Amino acid sequence: MKIAKFGGSSVADAQQILKVVEIVKADPARRLVVVSAPGKRFSGDIKVTDLLIALANAVIAGRPYDDELSVVVGRYAEIQQALGLDTAIVQEIEADLRERIKNRSSNPAQFADTVKASGEDNNAKIIAKVFVNQGVPARYVDPKEAGMLLSDDFGNAQVLPESFENLATLKDQKDIVIFPGFFGYTRQGHVATFPRGGSDITGAILAAAVKAEVYENFTDVDSVFALDPRVLPGAPAIKLLTYREMRELSYAGFGVFHDEAIIPAVRAKIPICIKNTNCPAAPGTMIVAERKYEHGEITGIASADGFSTISLSKYMMNRELGFGRRLLQILEEEQLSFEHVPSGIDNMSVVLRSAPFTPEKEAHVLNRLQTELGVDDVTIEHGMSLVMIVGEGMRYAVGIAAKACAALANAGVNIEMINQGSSEISIMFGVKEVDRKQAIQALGHALLKVDK
């Protein structure tokens, strides 16, 4: 059995959905299909998930929401009409949305998840009908009935261990299963979603549960590229990489696959293949547990904006027992997770995502750090990008950091921070957001030999 997951661009309109049907029909092993909500149909378009977020926000704010609701229903109506489906499906979708709003929870995050999840849920119902109309025995499966149980961290849920045993029964289904991605249910029966892009995670969970031969993740590119070709044209395609490499690259900005989706596949030792819905014959990129590599080989370079740095200094910090623990405890109590913690003798920095930092939160955190830790100085700096150089071949290779630093220096990019993981398969640089593109170009030329 193969798991075939189709992202938002692969199910954005009727034409794309028909491609999905043909891809599944082409391989009898594709028995379990995971689908996203409709994505962008063209540049400047709005994803259905974003339309649903706007709808949820209007309801939460107590504003009239008929316009937001109408836009969402209209997107599905366009798909229904182009596919020649019965108009009843659109009426059912509108009734479903109104029911979710009517029975909304007093918890805004829980309600938002309930609305967001309707994107995948209703699209899966439509796609199941398309399969049947095309003469393919298929049926929609409700994640609740299948036993997709998640934690109650709304908007950032994680799968619960019992889900895998529950979902294993899907391998016995005779018809092709059309399964909505992105969401599941808490033990209390509430809808909960993974982080954005979470349909990748759903696919990996199902692959692990049914012990699939391979997890095929269909998107809109032929393969994973060694770096963003929009930043540096001519970037080479990657045919094969390891779980570790993909997770590092995904974490640092490779948007083709969600970094958390690697974990279930790793544990079940299931290979992942990134393929193109618009060119399914292309071999794509295989992600496996181990691969052969050349000494000093760089697999890819990734980058991401949206980071902030908290910098603290205190004389004799290294002699103060428990300082790091108390710092991280304050961040935990403020619901802030950290990404990196580089430190010196009398100073320490914490790199975090910028999104949670409202002006009020920032002032409160600074006050706590100043008063509770008694630091000499503490500042928060925004506008940082992380640039990650990744490769299994970097282990024990001499001179890679020197080449990278020289390339950045020659390009006039100042390094704010540098950190190498203990596995030695990645080196991370912190640079200003305004320098990110120039940094990627310089590293691509120096390390991947992409022509200037």
C-alpha cells in the first residue's frame, strides 16, 4: 500500500482534482489518499484555509460574517460546477459551516480549529464523489470514526499514541480511502488541527499506521531543490536525501514538506517521495533513512525569516548555578518556545520565533528577565533570518565553516550568530533579514557551485 497525499495546489480546482484521480488510478497500490483544502489557483489567489481563518475571526469578533461565508462557499461551488456534481454538495457544505458556527465553543482557539478543519473535510467529501463519478470505488473516511486522536493543543496539536493502532484498520478497506488532512479529534471529541501545512503530518501518521510501502507527497514541484531557485536560478535538484537532512532543511524554510511530518515516517522507517501532481512521471525526490554520500558534500541550503533574539549579559554568569534553567523556565511560563541558545562566559542569547512577540508580551518578558535574573543588560532584537547549511557529508569534513564564513564576508553579510549541531550535519547562521537573499546567493555560489 502507498499513501498518496495531495497538497493545496494539487486540489485547488476541478482540473487539478481530475489529475489526482488519474494519478491514483495509475497505480493500484495507491489505496489511501490524503487531501488538503483547496489552495491557490493562481498568483495572488487566496487559499481556502485563509478564507476560513477570516471567517472564524469575524465570528469571534462578533462582526457580520455573511460575506466571508459566501466567499468560502463560492470556492466550492466553482469546483462543483466545473466537475458537474450535484448542487446538493454545496448546500451541504454551507449547512456544515453554519452548524460549526452555531455550535461554536467559548474557546476561540478551539472554535478556530473547528472552522479551519472544514476546508480539508469538505474537500475530501467532494473528491470522494469525483472518484465515484469517474468509476473508481472510493469513500470519504471521517478522522473521528477512524480514530485520529490528537492532543488538545488547538492549532498546534500532536498525535496521540493510540491513533496508530486505530488507524491501522484502514489497510483493510476494499475501496480507496479519501482522508482529510490537517486535523483530528481530542479525546473529548473536539476538533484539533496540526500547525499550518499539517496535511503532510496526517499523511506520515497514516503511512506509519498502515506500514505503507512508501509515502508519496504530491506538490507542485518536480523535486526538492538544493536551495530556493527563486533566490538563485540554476539550483540543482536533489534526487536522494536522508530524514535528518530533510528535517533540518524543512525546519529552516524548505516549504515543500512540513518538518514535523518526518517524525512518524522515521519511526516506522517508511521512505517518502516528493512528487509533482502536474508531472507525475518525474522521479521526484526520495527521502530515506540512510544514503551514500561524498565526504564534504553539501546537500542543501535553506533559510527562513521571522526570528528574534533575546540577548542577556551578566558578569560571572558562568558561576551562577541554575541561571539557564531559570531563564528557560520564564520563557516556558510565558508560552515561548526557543530555537537556539548560544552562550558565552558572561552572556547568553535565545533565538525564538518573532510571531508570539506582541509589544505587551515583549515588555513583560524583558521586565521579568531583568528583575528575576538580575542581569546587567537584556535586549530583544527582531528582524533576524536563520540560514542553514545541511549535509550528511559535512560530518568530520574540515573547512566548510571557513568557506561559508568567507563567502558571507566577501558578500558583505555580517554574521550575527553561528551554531553547529552536535550531529555535525548542519551549520546555522543568523543574519539580518535584509541580508538573507544575498547570503543564500553567496553560499550557493561558494558551496554548491551554482553559476553566477
